[in-house]
Amino acid sequence: SHPPLCPPGIKCGGVLSAPSGNFSSPNFPGPYPYETECTWLIVVAEGSSVLLSFSHFELEYHAACAYDYLQVYNGATRDRGNLLGTFCGRSPPPPFSSAWHVMAVIFRSDRHVAKRGFAAAYRKGSGWGWWWQSIHLSVLLHHPHHSCLPADACGGQLTGLSGEITSPRYPEGYPNDAECRWSIGGTGSGGPLTLVFADFQVEGGQGCGFDYVALFDGPTAAAPRLGRYCGSARPPRTVSSTPYLLILFKSDFNIGGRGFKAHFYSAGECQELFTTVKGNFSSPRYPNFYPNNLKCQWSIQLPPGYRVKVFFLDMELEGRSSLTGGCDYDHLAAFDGSAENGSLLGQWCGRENPSPVTSRSNQLLLVLHTDRNTAKRGFSIAYVGVVPMNVSCTRTDFHIQIPLQSLSQLERNRIYLGTPSCAAQVVGRNFKIHTRFDTCGTESQKRNNTSIIVSTLYIDFSAGGQEDIHQYEVQCEPKRKEASVTLIAGPDPARLSQAENLVDAQQREGGVTDAREIKSQDTSDIVFISICILAGLLMVIAVVGLVLL
């Protein structure tokens, strides 16, 4: 057999041994990856046949299916005598039945043109496969647009990072006396799973005693039950506490409904909380296409006084609506705070290259919405916590003050100006550095024909053998006694090609501020100027008095 060509992280092929189940091309219903080969081996009980049908099918078209194609084999080998058919384009293959209890399905894509792929369902048949096959082929020949799903094809073992589940025959109405079990888990992420219902209509009744969907917090029905639902109200978003989730669907002997459609995803991929002073993350499956029908949240929560600065390293989402010009389809949004009711800091889609965004508080929330079709590469993001500090200067000195609670995990010698010998002192509830310009590695420069004094403030967050030193350029214009501070090394200096100003002056909020430009004026200067003005006024009065005399 040929080795699989799937990109890393794509679940592709495998042995399907449950009595029934579903499988699809990688990333379905998004475009499948290039240069991919997947083999699914379906094995049911001996003496039975495999019944296979396709609910969705869209591959690159070629008259001889020489580019992207799907092949169905009767048995486990690729012997041409066992080939039941090779398919491509948009016409779904007919339903198939194997001559014995094994069937192989092979999907192959080349390096050009990707379509949505396929979704298939299988179940155990009764062993009269060739008769079933010939009947359905004759129906297909007389009715070329006809295709059907086995009525009770449902359930299965799902191990992808995300996926979609539908009741049998959805949305045409599920059959009576159905019992389906979807066991989700074994994704490798080890994190909890989130299940979201996009549509739900099941026969109602007190206590959901007739038709119902039950959710269990584990791989079997022996696990704690998370809920039991029926009727027309969509069940709430459900998050497991384990890496497994079981969905049980049951219908009784009469009265049905449209059924349901639900999406699941691994929380480790799609819902994360960051509390470290810097970090980075990306959309699920990045740089491969992200899944459809997702709502992912990344929450950054730093100590009080901090602000969060986000840098967009790469972004490619579905583009803007041609009708409205807005990000109506897939989009990424940033909110100030920890919830979506916070102030919107920005919303992006397409191939935009957003400028860095800074929160006004110590928390920032990023939310990715994807709709039911069209997927792209996604995004990669880095963030850094902006340390709250007050920087001022006189004609001869720098004054730097940082609240102790903002860097409570650091010793004072981890905070220094220019050289480690100019470390901060602990004064009250603050780290303080008070130093003259002729010490601590300061130097005089000319910028825009203005003389300034420049030095570098180092804050060393290194831990566990991992170097992590944040650098801020501290400036003073001695004539005007104006100081400013700028981040010059934070989340990843190699990726941040230029120094980034931390925040805008107008965003300052009371107390200690981390504003880009913090202006200070010596009280002694103000007194001196006041005396000069007063003396000048007195002289004018004296001269006027003499003239009048």
C-alpha cells in the first residue's frame, strides 16, 4: 500500500469496525488538503456485507478522474478485479454493497484544485450484497439524479479535532425505532470537548420519554449524564469535563421530527485561557484550513494594571461580503475585557494585515466565528503584557516606578536600567529606579534635530532555563523634561521587525499609567518661571508709574 500523504495533524483514513458509522474527506465540508491519500478499511461481522452510500460528493473533475478521485474496492486489496468504481466531479457514486464483510475506500488528491470533498455512511448488511447492489445500480441508471442514505445509518466512533453529527435522514425526518450512539474522543488533545447544536427538532413530551437526545460525560452511557433533550428548543452549548463525550439518540415507534445537526470541537484547539505575560496561539489546524461552523474563544487575563497588546503575525480568513462590504461570514473580533459585551477593539476578515491592538484593561478576548462553508488558512497571533509603569525625568535624572503587584513574582534585581548594577529598589509598594544620566548605560542621541537621552529598561521574566527578557526603550528630552517608553523586545523580536509603541496617550486611565508618553515638569521650574513673570509685571508697573509722575 502507499504511504499516507496527509499534512501533519489531519486525521485521514483508518479501520472502521463499528456496525455502522460515518466518515468524510479531511476538513470536510471545507476544501480537502492537497497531495493527500487516505484509505478507510470497513470491517463488519463475518457473514455480513458492507452497505455504503454518499450524502455529499464534490471532487475536482476530469473525464478519466486522473486528478482527484475516490475508489471503492470489494475487499481489502487494490486488485483491479475488486474495483467497484472510480469517481470524481460532482455526481455522487451510487450506493454500494460488498460481496463479503470487508470494503476499502481510497481518496486521493493531487497538488492543484481542492473541492469540498465527500461525506459517506456505512452499515452492516445482511449478506445479500450483490443483489442489493444490482437493484440500486439499475435504479440509478433509470433515475440518474437519485441517491439515498441507508435509513438507519447512524452513530460511530469520531476521533477528529472537530466534526459534524446529524440524525439519520436529516433534515427529511428521522426513522422510527432508531438508536444511534456517537462516541467522540481520542483526539489526542486531552482537553474537554464542546458540543453545539445548530438545529434541533425531536418529538417532545414530558420527561422526554418518547424521542430524545442524551449526552454523557464520558465514552459510555455509564458516565454521568450531562442532559436529556427533546422538543424544538436547541439544547445549550455543552462542555465535557473529560476528553470524551457520548451522544445517544433514540426514537420510538411513532411520531418523528426533522432531527438535529450538531458540531463538536476539542476545547484545547478552540477555547483557551492565557495568564502568562506573553504567549502565542493560532486558529484550529493552522496553517491548514480551519473547520467550519466554529465559535472559538481565546481569553487573555493578566494581573491588575497590565494591558494586553496583540500582534497579528499572519491572517487569511474568508473575505468580505460582496453585498454589504462587511465581515459577514468568517471573522475574528477582539473585545476589551473577558466577554463579548465589552468594547469592540476590532473585527477582521479576508487577507487583512491588522495593526497591533491594545486593550484598555488587563483582559482581552478574541473570538473566531466560522460559517458553514468556505475555509481558509486562519491566523497566527502573539501577545505581550504591557507592564504598567510611570517614567519621568528631570534635566539630569530618570525616575521609573512600577507597582510591586505587577511584577510580584520577580526579585528586584530582575528589573534594571542599562546594566544589572542599576537594579530597582523596593520602596513602599513600588519598584523604583532613580538614576543620573551619566550612569546605567545611558547615551545621548539626536532625533529630529532634538537632543535626547536614551537607555534600555530590562525586565527579566526568564524561568525554567527559558530566556524571556522584555526590553523597553526609555527616552528623555532634557530641555522639556518629557519622558516616553517604547517596547523594543517582547513577544518575539524576530517577528516584530520594528519597535512598537505600547499605548496611546489618550488611553491613560487613573492611577499608575503605562502611557507611551508620560510628561513631567519639575515643581522648581514652575516656581522659577512664576517668579520671573511676577518680577516682569512689577517692572512694568514701576516704569508706568515713573512715566506718570
